[in-house]
Amino acid sequence: MKSIDSIKVFTLNNSIPMPAVGLGVYQMPNGPLTQRAVDYALRCGYRHIDTAMIYRNEESVGKAIAAGFVPREELFVTTKLWNSDQGYDQAIKACNASLNRLGLTWVDLYLIHWPVHGKRKDSWKALETLYDEGKCRAIGVSNYMSLHLEELLGYCRVVPAANQLELHPYLYNSRIETVDLCRRTGILPVAYSPLTKGIKLRDPLLVKTAGNFGKSTAQLLIRWAF
């Protein structure tokens, strides 16, 4: 079977390779269901798993990784710093707690989940420390719009490797400025909910366009995100 991650790999601005297609585990419960889902995804070829503290399922993701179907070095694991954990000291503790729940000594990408006013600067300084310590191979942000990125670029020592934001054709016009800024500054824009949360999968224009290529609407949206 052709591995999913062999289809496309993006190289982050610190030369770390990131599989383009990842499994997000948002809204999946902590427990055997999520563990089995991640294990199955790995067996199907996924090598990028995306979780977060607020998803409350890092432990299950970690158990699936620990099962050892895929060596840790071949995986790309993303998790995120939640709003209530922002601030320098709190962010350091939160990352260590996430690592403990995952059963890992490092994650491949650690993101600030949302740009919390008054705390995001100290949170980023904490991520830079964690990056220096090797606990995160890359650091980045999520849900940052252009004004947040411009602020961050004004004080950061390490330029974010990625900015994860909801992105698909139906939102692109409201994201153009942010995506362009990311590209100009070497920040990889990473799309979450590329399938529009299922809302637009039966949109007539999308169905027609996908049919012209002999693909499903989901396949078309994933390809667009590349």
C-alpha cells in the first residue's frame, strides 16, 4: 500500500519534514475508540497525528503510538497549548503535561491554540524555550490572523514554523491576507477542517467539479488544500 505521507511532504522553515495529510482527533473521546482509530490510521498509512490538550485525548493518542506499529521517528505528532494554560510558566508546565499524557519526550510541532490577548507574547517565549530544550522539533501558532502574526513577528526570536487555521475554498477570501503573509515570511499555512466539516460536500458546483476529475468532493477539497 502506498503510504499516505509519501504523497506529499512539506518542509518547515527549520528543515523539518511534515506529512501533508494528517489525522485530526478533535471531538474524539479519550479511551479505546480513539486509540483504535489512531492505530487504524497508522496502519492505513497516516504518519501525521494532530491532537491538543483541550481535546482531552492525548493519552489515547499516546497509547496508539506506544503500540509500536510505526517507529516514533517516522511519526509527526502535533499538539497544542490551550488558552487557560497561556503565560510563560504555565505554558512550560502545559507542554510537559502534554508530553506526559502522550508518553513522549518530544513532539514534532507544538502550537499556541488561540491568540489570547495579554498572554500570547509570554506564551511564545515559553515555546521558544521548549524548542531550545528539544521538547518540540518545531513551534507554531493556530487561528492567528494577519494582525496577530505581524505582532508576533515583531518580537519573536524563532519565526513560527506553521499557522494552523480553518481553510477551504469557502473561507479562502477571508483568509487571503493571512495566507499571503504566511507565505512571505516562511510560515506554512496548515488547513484544518479542509472538508468544511461536511457542510459543503454536496454543494452542486463542488460535486460537478469533482465529477469532472473522476474524484469525490472530499478528494477535491483535500487536493485543493495542498
